[in-house]
Amino acid sequence: MFKKIVNFLNEVKIEFKKVTWSTREELIGSTTVVIVTTLILALFVGFIDALLSAAITIIFRIF
């Protein structure tokens, strides 16, 4: 059992050496894109929510 675990960890180590890691600049750029996109979508959803909420309030006042 212990030998299987050690073998697995050695294989993981070998696979990690094969990975092409992003540079710091690429990582910062990707993170910035994700954060900005998330903020834009959150603002859009919040705007639509406020708009629909106001419309429903107006409809309930009429009836």
C-alpha cells in the first residue's frame, strides 16, 4: 500500500514537471480580465434586477 502511494506521488511529480506554467504577466492579465468581466456582468444583472423590480412595483400599484 505504501509503495503505491510513493509511486503515485512520484508520477505526480513527473507530470508537474511537464506542465507549462503561465508567466506572472499572463497570470495578472488573465486575472484582470476575469475580475473586470465579473464586475461588468454583476452591474448588468443588478441593473436588470432594479429595472424589473421597478416595473413590477408599478404594475402592482396599477392593480
